[in-house]
Amino acid sequence: MFSRCNKLVLSQGAAQKSVWSCLRSLIKNDYATEATFESKPFKLHLLDNGPSQKSTITTDEAIEMYTQTQMIRRIETAAGNLYKEKIIRGFCHLYSGQEAIAVGMKSMMRPQDSAISAYRVHGWTYLMGVSPLGVLAELTGRKSGCCRGKGGSMHMYARNFYGGNGIVGAQVPLGVGVAFANKYTSNGGVCFALYGDGASNQGQVFEVYNMAKLWNLPVVFVCENNGYGMGTSAERSSASPNFYTRGDYIPGIWVDGMDILAVREATRFAIDYCTSGKGPLVMEAATYRYSGHSMSDPGTSYRTREEIQEVRQTRDPITSFKEKIINAGLVSADALKKIDGEVKAEVDAAVKIAKSEAEIGLDELANDIYSNDLEKEIRSTTPFLFYKHNNSSGKKPINL
């Protein structure tokens, strides 16, 4: 049964097809078709009512979200190994431990909604439509990467996903710009602008809080509070570590960022709030990263190994979600084990290609600078040297 999924997922042209979408048609369950779970209470700022503490999901939704979290964890494990092998160079920031935020948010996002984040974005890139191969090949600088290998770890893009941005906090004003475009064009979209607790004290963040509220733009400022900005704890860096209250005149929500379903309900509430014309919202998702700030940071000089191990054992987003859906009778442990195998097979196959594939040639050096290919020549390092400009493979770039 599951060998059919292997062939489908790994075949050419099927990379975008999630493993779960195949498996859900094969898993015949004698279990519940849906279940309701209760999350920790939300903390509210300038709100009379908040998200529902109860979340109801179907078997299909449970399988999809579980597969997505496992896929992100596998991609990040593979990325870490490739970096240690010196096949990935430069910076590499892993998302392991924070999967519940991205998966929970994406489960509620509509086609017109968008996201923009900092540099810990491999998982987000996958969720927004890029295959595991597209992510891993981008990390290794190969031509199958989502940016033809030219963006690397910190600069990945997809439809309605505006990256990976390397400048601390700089993506937040860009997200407000996307929200402005949503309002200007009346497309009904909401932009989720994600940043870390380490970027929360950036002046530009507060500047665009003001602009977003003045114009009542449909933007959700999402602070992924993993406890440490690089090597400094939030308590040491911030006079007020209650990041959901930082908007002052903008309402805020605190959510358990290790609980997929809590994030899901907070996102549902945020979309309803922003699309009702009330303007922006601040969401703080309390989470934890297992690795260091980047691969060059061992992550144990400013926190203990025991602290990390305790979170892994008691609050891991994948383990806790797995236990929930098994105990609720939504899916069997054997079915999830087979999903794990399918995910591993897909990532392993992507790693193999990402390690062996060729890089793009120098003839593509100046490609894709402009979406609309009007400039046929691009000036190089001197006024006398030019490169030809084209769109890669003659394809029109995607409309972000």
C-alpha cells in the first residue's frame, strides 16, 4: 500500500504533492473522523475576547499537520548534517523545535494570505509550496533550488512567501508593505510578518506598528519568542519580555507556540480580526529552538544541555501532537510510523540530488534580477563590463 506512495511522491513532477495527501486516501481507519482538543489559556492585551481554547480537527487534517512537522524536522536534520559535511556553506539557521508555529499558522492561511520572515525559514519555504528538494538544493547552491542556488539558506521565496531576510527585523516593514498592498488592491489578504525576540527591540518594528495602526492594515506581527536572541536570553535583553503587549495601542495575543492547535486557533482569530477592518494584531508565540542560533553556535554556552533536554522530553511539538491524535483515536501509531518512513525516504532522495547536482553556470549570473525582462544588459563591476540579463530557462518568474 505505502509503496504506491513512494513511487508517486518520488516520481518526476510529484515533488509538490505532500506525502499526507497520498496517505490519507490509503489509510482506512476504524477510528474517529474528528476530535476536539483544549489548549492552554491565551493571554490577551487590549482584547475583550480571544481565540477559542478548543480546536476540532479531522483525521485528514491531523495527518497533514503531522506529516508537515515531521517533514520540517527531517529537512532541518538533513541541513544540519550537510553543513557539518561542509556541503552547505555560509550561514544556516535551523527551525527544529519551532515547527508548531509554522504548521499551525499555515493550516489556517487562505490562498490570498502571505508570510514574510527572517532567516530561519527552511520550514516555511517548504510549507509555502517548495519541495524538500527545492529547499535542500537551494541550501547546497544547486540548480534545482527554489532560487537556482543563488539565494542560499537565508533567501528563499515562493508564491505569497516573501522570504528569508538576512537583516535583523528588516522583514517587518516589508510585511507591512505587503499588507498595504493587500488593502490597496482589496484582495482580502492578511500578511503575517514574523520576527524573533532578538529583533523585537528594533526601532523599525515600532515605526511600522505605528504606520500599520494609523492605516488599519491587515497585518499580524508574529514574534517567535524562542527565548534567546542569538546568545542572549529575552529576560536579559528586554525590559519587557511580554512581547504581545509591545504594540501598546495594538491588541495582542500570547499563544503556546509548542502547540500546533493553539497556534491554529490564534491564527484563525487573527485572520478574522484583521479582515474585519480592525487593523493590525500582535501575536507572541512562545517556543524553543533546539539548535544554536546558527550552525556556528553550539547553543550550550548560554544555556545548559539539561534545559534543552527537558524541553525535548516535555514540550516537543511533534511528540505532543502525535500523542494527542493517537489517544483521540484519529490515527493509529502504525500509520504514523509509516508516514515517518515515507518522509524519511523523500528527504533522503532529495539530499542525494542536492549533493550531486551541478551548480548553475556563469551565464546565469545576471539572470532574474528583474521580473520583467526589460533590461537586456546588466552593468558589472565597471562601466565597461556588462552581463546579459534573462529569465532562467526562459520561464516567467512566479508572481509572488
